[in-house]
Amino acid sequence: MPIANERRWSVDDVWALPDDGNRYETVDGELLVSPTPRFVHQRAVARIGVLLSGYVTAERLGEVLWSPYDVVLDPFTLVQPDILVIAPVGPDVVRGDVRPPVPFLAIEVLSPSTARADRLRKRPRYQKAGIECWLVDLDSELIERWTVDAERPEVCGEQLVWSPPGARSPFVLEVAAFMRQVLGPVRDAGA
């Protein structure tokens, strides 16, 4: 993910940029620009999003949303997690009268063009804002789970177990099986 320049970018500056197919974010005033994601990235986002959405709905935890979706953390930080989970919202949020709550979970699927910024800029910013973060690493076929106060991730290669507050049962993701679903045809084709 290329860094645009040394200017300090605000959320309003990012919103003023053209709709040119790139994803624009700012983290503590640093502009992050990423191109349209690859097929395998979107496949991973869709599959984990559907699994998580069923769980969040059944547990009545809130809403699962997909990027592009602006999350404003402060006047100089606007991020677009690939997937995010927010607490339940009322009609005032649905109508656009008030901003939605900050997510309590953000998921980033790493791509060659975004991995560095996702790991070194966005992940620490999520933690600072009190947001748990999962980094889905398709190359390594694992998920790094960063809780809010973690100094090191829980590295999940076989299974990820998430027990958010208010849930009656945990969300369990069989990581190895998920990776086979996402990467199967790619791996089989030798790519």
C-alpha cells in the first residue's frame, strides 16, 4: 500500500478525494491508498463475512458490515476494515441521523499491497481505539488475533475461538478448513 506523501490528511480531505476505484484511508494523518482487491482477497472476505454474519445475528450481537465502509476514529483517522462488527443500532443510525458505533471487531485480509499498512499502521490503531483485530494471512494460511491489550497476537492456524461479551456461545472458525475453501482452486492450479 503506497504512502501518498508527507502532508497530514484529515478525514474531510479523504472524503474530498475522487471516486477513482482506489481505497483511501488516513491513519493519524497518513494517507493510505490501496487498489481494488484481488479475487482471492474478496473470496476470503465474503466467506468469513458470511460465517461471522450468521453467528452475530444468531447471538444478537449487532451487525456485520463489509468494506467499503468508513470508520472514523478521530479527525485524522478514517479506516475501512474489510469486515467489521458493530453493536446493535437503532433507527437513528439506519436513517443516517447519527453515526454508527465504532466497531468492536475489525478484520483485515492481508494482500501484498496492504499487508504492511494493515500490520504496522492500522492494527495498532484499532487496538488503541479499543477494537479487536484479526489479520487473515492467506500466504501463511493463518489468522492473527489481536485483542485490545495484546502485545503479541494469538496465532490461529487450526482454529480461532471468539467469545465476545454478551454471546451465549463462542464463534469457532476452523482456520485450516476455511483456508482450503478460499485457496483450494488456487493451490490446485499451482498458483
